[in-house]
Amino acid sequence: MFEIGASLREARTRRGLSLDDVTAGLRLRERYITALEEERWELLPGEAYSRGFLRMYAEFLGLNGNLYIDEYNARIAAHEAESLVPESLAPMKRRGRLFRTIAGVIAIAALVAALAALGSSKTTTTQVQPDLSEVAAAATPMKKAAAAVKPHVTPAKPPVALIRAVSSRSWLSIRIGGANGKEVFRGFLNRGHSLSYGLRENVWLRIGRPHALAIRIGKDLVRGLPATPANLLLTSDGPRAG
């Protein structure tokens, strides 16, 4: 384990770079650079952005970006397990069991009362039968309430788009949501460097040299990138022409 923020700040200082130098080189806001150096992850837009900014900054300083991403995933990234049944529904289950128990007791009491009346009567031969239809009717709403409780299924986590310059650097403009969305990156992606974005929203790309990049959506490689500048829309279902 190592301190991510302190390591980044030390590497920047050792190279004689100021925060202005870094923000100009990466085209990121200074508050994001400061958040990385101080490990103020709550000031970053989200986990996908945190990973992308962290890898960019580490590789900009000549460091191994994968080591920083591994440390972030192991020590900082949130992994919250969600319960299959919400706690708010647990009292309903307990009430259902209680109502069924009460219904059973009522049925037994009715049967005992009927047998006692039959034994004490000497003038009639008519057998008294308990009216169990009322007990069944009372239990029906509880059965329906118990059947209405459905397991909560955790929604699938959206895939992550990874954009990496493999053969040479390429100019990029990246927007979240679509061609008119918020621009989160503009500039050159140098060879060996990469960016990653979670596809909770679509990611729109304007690419100067598509053939210089390797783009993945989750584990799937985007194939057929053209040799000339092009637009590309990355969605959780796959790539589309932009």
C-alpha cells in the first residue's frame, strides 16, 4: 500500500512542475488535480472519472498508471452490497407470520368450543361444525400481502469505456451524454496513455486519428475504426456512429 496523493505530489515537485503546468498539460481543472493530490475523492465527479483522472495524472508524471488504479480499487473504490429484500419490508413478513398464527389459534378455539357444546347437549343429535370459512377468509389478505413481497434485484453496473492511444497520439474531444453534452476532455492523448469513463450515460467522441486508438466497452474491443477523423458514440449496448 502507498499514499496515492502524496506520491503524485512528490512526483510533480520532483519534476519541477506547478499546478498550472499540470492543468495546462492535462486540460483538467486545478480543483481536480488538488483533489487527487489530497485524496479528496468526494470532490471528483464519480468513480469512473476518478480512475480516469488518476491514470492520466500518473502517466503524465511518468508513473505507472496501472499501479495507481490497482491501489485505488483495493483501498478506496466503494463496494456496497445491497440486500435482496429491503429492510422496510421485513416488518410486513413478521406481521404476516403473526396473523397466520392468530388465525390458527382462532380455528383451534372454534373447534374446541364446538366439541364442548356437542358433549354437553343431551337433547339434540345435531353435530355442531366450526365455520372455518371465516377463518380462511381472514387469512386470505395476509397470504396476498406475503405474495406481494418480491425480491429486490440489484441492477447491473454499467460497463466502462477505455480509450487508449496504442500506435501514436491522437486528438480527442469527449462529451458526456452526446454531441451536445458536457465536454470533459479536449486535447491530445499521447501514445501509451488512456482514458476511462463509466457508461451510465453515453460518451461521444470526436477522434482525429481513430486508427491510432484501441477502444473497449467492458471487455469488448471496438472494431472497424476508420483511418480518417470521425465521430463515435459509446453506449452500454455498444458503439454507434456519432
